[in-house]
Amino acid sequence: MPFTASRRAALSARLPGARLVIPAGSLRTRSNDTDYRFRPHTAFAHLTGLGTDQEPDAVLVLHPVEEGTGDPDADGTPSNHHAVLYVRPLAPRDNDEFFSDSRYGEFWVGARPTLADVGTLTGIEARHVEELKNALAKDVGADGVLLLVVTGADEAVETLVDAIRAEAGLDLAERAEAGVTEATETEVTAASSDSSDDTVNDASLVEAVSEIRLVKDALEIEHMREAVARTIEGFEAVVRALPQAVAHRRGERVIETTFDAHARLEGNAVGYETIAAAGDHATTLHWIRNDGEVREGDLVLLDGGVEVDALYTADVTRTLPVSGEFSDVQRRIYQAVLDAADAAFEAAVPGARFRDVHAAAMVVIAQRLQEWGLLPDGVTAQVALTPDGQQHRRWMVHGTSHHLGMDVHDCAQARRDLYLDGVLTPGMVFTIEPGLYFKADDLAVPEEYRGIGVRIEDDVLVTESGNENLSAGLPRRPEDVEAWMAGLRG
């Protein structure tokens, strides 16, 4: 897998001299003796290319080697590490595990790949997970290898790493407070010179595995296109199902299950809990209860994304008129949100700052609220947009964009100067999703506005010359939305 080799090489360059531990994670109990469906930790999946349910307890370890003698990237340039995958391989049929282990046994949950299978599939040396402890402990000590682990992925692996550090007399927490002094760690710090401080610890690795995903490679962009395409199909299925939703006492569930069933059939699953919010429910940003009625004349806000088998997800929102046509006031609010989104698209170009995208959308939102007389007396759009103003945020409380990829809020552990304050670079993928939300009991707005929530969300790829709307296949203009819905519903 040349792309994953290059990703590991990028991580290796960030933290030379350190042993890097990236767990897949373990099975999580849902109740009693049943587990949730397994999904590997994003960093593990990104660096190995594995995304199935066959890797519980697996651990990717990048072992430090002499600089420039490690595994090569896609271009053949050696890295500073050698990668090994520690996995629980297929047990032989004469092993008790086959029949008696309900969590791992082949008779119960199916066959796992052999070590040779894993090596062939990933291009990474594979070893039995029972070798992990000794492999992690090798040369760890005050003057030896620095051991770093991605936290939050596997508690058992974190406990093992902590025990190895303690046995070696290495207290990473104390040393992080005091600063890094050993030569090997100084080398690591130099490679991570963009850090906000001079220490290298587990948080440095968590940051690094997040930041190397800020710019997507060609394979990732291909997966993102697939996720968006499957998501558009799901939206089409929902429009066809709207008459059923209107007829059902919990019509929002009809919308949710229609989209989620499509995601499961055509991908791995949904990338996050689907929001199917009709009427006033659309003014609750994370409405996932989805148990309300869907009424003719209302709007329904559908926020959904299909996660494909490679674990990349789309994140798209459309606000649709249940009847197929917007009322005048619905159209007015919708058009304001669309204009804000268009302004954000104009700002989303290489060299701009990530925060500029949100700022551009907020200029339009504040101006429209002023035109409608909704800002407090004496407050203009210009005043509202100042740091001490922000009166417009009462009706648009969230950010306009977030990075997107394997996680719906991808790269979330990246440092502020590379994310919010980061410079837009070709290959970045993120959302543009302004909205306006007027709650049914909001006496600060005219009665005709109350109970209307509108959000329009698209997935955007930054290109060399500007940007590409990956979700442009879903209509955005109100007249196009109405024509699209009419065509789908016959």
C-alpha cells in the first residue's frame, strides 16, 4: 500500500528516535456479553489501510532505526522507522479458542487473517500480539528510546506502556513538566519544532497523527468522492420516501432509517448519527432523536453522511420543503443561508486562512439580519461583526467549517495554528455549512420566522486554482431543489 507507506513516513519524519505506538483499539461491551460493532481507531486505519472488524487488539508500532535506514515511502525514500503490526492471528482448529472463545473464536465470530495474510495485505511486517510487551520494552530507559502511545485508543495498551515506562524508571509526565533533555528526545523535539512548547510526550504523537491528515492524498480524495456519491444517493432515497414520512406518526424515523439503510447497503455505515429534523426540531443543532412528525408545509433538515468501507465519510446537509415547494418566508431564510455559503466558497482558496471561510459567511448572515430588523436597536451588521458584538450569533451559533475525512470532525487534535489559524492548502477537505435557526418560542423574531431552521452543508476540496464542491451533485438553489424533488417524486 504505497499511500499508507508515505503516511507512515510522514509520521516518522515528525518524531524520529521515538517508538510510536498506535493501537487499533479493543472490542467494547454493549451489554453483558455482547459487543458494539468494531471500528479501528482512525490513526491506526489511516496508517495501515485496514478498516474491517478483524483488527481488535491489533497495534501498529513504528520502531526507531538509524536515520534514513527505515521503511521507504512510495517514492523509495527511506524513513526513520520500521513498522510492525502486532495482531491476533487465526488460531489453528486444534486450539480451544476455535470452539470456546465467544469473543475471538473462529466458530463464533469468523476467521481472522493469518500473519502472512496481514503482511501481504498491508505490506507491513506482522507479528503475534503476544510479542508486543517485549518489543515495546526494548531499550526503553532514561538514556534510551522514548516510548509514545496514541492515547484514547486502547486502555490496555496505555496501561502496558505506562508499566514499561515505570519499570524503566521513566516518568513521562514528570519529564514533560521539566522539559526534554536526553539526546534522543532532543532530536525528536527538533523534528517537531512547530510545537507550541519544547516537550515531547504522548500528546505530541496524538497531534502528529491528526496533523498528517490535514492534507489528503490522492487515494483519500478518491474515497471522499465515493462517500459523497453514496450520500447523494441516500438523499435521493429520502426525497422519494417523504410521502411515507408524512403518513407515519414518527416520520423523522422514516427519513433516518431510509438514509441509514442506504448507508449500510452501499457503504460501511453512517459516518455519524443522522439528523432528520422536521419543523422546529431543525433549530436544535444535534437533533438525533428523530421521533417527530413530518408535516406538509414544514421544512425538514437532513444532515447525513455515508461512511464507505475505507472509513471515509461525507457530511452533507440539505433543508428541504416537505411539500416540494418553499413558502415565501422559507425561501427568504434559505436564500440568506445560501448566499452566506457562496461567500464562504469564494473565501476557500489556497493561501487564505481557515478562519476566513467562517468570517466571510458571517458577513452575509449579519447583513441579512440587519436588513430584516432582527439585530438589537442601534446594532449594525458592522458592529455585530466586531469581537465585542456578535449579536448575529444568536441565530448562527456554530462554526461554518470543519475538516472532514475518516472522522466527521477530522484532524480535531491538530494544533490551533495549523487548523483554525492554518493556511488553506490544496488537498484539504472540509465542510461549508452556515445556517439560521429561529426557535418556535423566540419572541425576538417575527412570528412567521419562528420554528424555521435552515442549514446548507457541502464538502469542499481545496484545489490549486480554488476549490471544488464535492457535493455539487445535490442541488443548492431553492428553485433547483424544488425541480429536483419534483423529478424524484414523479
